Amino acid sequence: MRALTRLSLVAGLLFIGAVESNAQSRPRGPLFPTRFTVAGDLLVAQPKGEFGSNVDQGFGANVVFLYKLDRAGVFSLRADLGGMQYGSETKRVPFTPYTGRVLLDITTSNDVFWGALGGQMQLLTKGPVRPYANAAIGLQGFVTQSALSGSDESGDYASTTNSDDFTHAYIFGGGVLIPLGKTATAASLNIGARYHFGGTAKYLREGDITDNSDGTITLNPRNTKTDVVMWQVGVSVPIPTRR
């Protein structure tokens, strides 16, 4: 959960930085784009197939790193790091069995994290709307974790990983970039979608952990393919330099 929060924070900071950069006055010397671009997206995940029958939509973030293979930026290498949460439940329990005056929260989160490497083709490198397509192969991790925290505090006292599993994903996507300025170093609004053709993995959803009367738990995992569509919106920022 904390890793997912950090990804969302990075995506948000990229957007704020892009807006501030475009609002600033002209720098002392001209800026030129390098071959590197960084992007951050917030996303809504729509599970498909067997995965979609078991879990509801999720929310998360994705960070992208691009390296242009040619000066025009038609072809680029692309790396992704992202995550999304597709389930969460919280139980309030007494600190001791003798009194309910002090309460603690046990929060269980169901998350997916991924990393991917691939390529991207920019179909148009100029104009007000610039479509692109991409493809990648990635590794996905399905993690369910329970954490104990105070009802009025943000920090965790302790946490346990209840289940984790990994699988591959073949990823195909596309979208459009809409420049937010007129210079070559201006940030762009990114609107796109990616389809993760996920392999078979074991995972838990909300309600799949049963608390037994003797203090133990029983897990009821799912084991299916993990296809999902990611609907994304964010900002893409070229890394500038002064020559």
C-alpha cells in the first residue's frame, strides 16, 4: 500500500511540476530536449475475463521512462513501474480482550505491482494531437497484506503478507499526447489505455481471509488468468538541457 501511495505521489508531482514549468518566465538561456522523457499517470483498472469475474475495478498509478532511439522521437525504448489496488477491508478490534476502550484497525489491502520493458512508436511527432502505440513484456506481483495501526494514526505498528504470487504479462497500448506549450521542451497531457494480457496467478480478493475462533486464519485464494485494461491520464515531461 505504501509503495502504491508513493507511485501516486510521483505521478502527482510530475503533473504539478509540468504546470509550474510551463507557467514560469523564459529562462536565461534556451532549453533543448534530450532523448529522455519521464511521465506519470493516474489510472483506473478494469479487470477482464476470469479476473474480472472475481474482483472489481481498481485504482493506481504508473511511472514511465522513455529513451528516444532517433532524434525525431519516432521510436523509443520504454520502461514502466506501476501498481494498483483492487480491494481493501478494515476491521476495528480492541487492543486487549479485557476492554474495548482502546481500539486498533486491521487493514487488509489487495494490490498488484508491475514492471515492464518494451518499445513505443510515436505516430505523429508534431501537431496539437500526437498519437502513439506501444508494446512490452512485464512481470506482475499480486500481494495481499494486513497491517495493524491505531485508529487515529497513519503509521503501522506491524504488517504481515498474507499472500503473494508473480506472473508475466504481455502489454499492448496506445494513446495521444496533447502538448501544453509551444516549445520542444513543453510538457504534454497524456491520455491512453493499455491491455495487460496477464498470466495465471494466485491472488486474494476482499473476503477471502477467514478469521477462525482459535486465532488462526484460513485463506481462500483464486487462481486464474489476470487480464486487465488500464485507462490512464497523466503528464509527459521531456528532460531538458542547455547546450
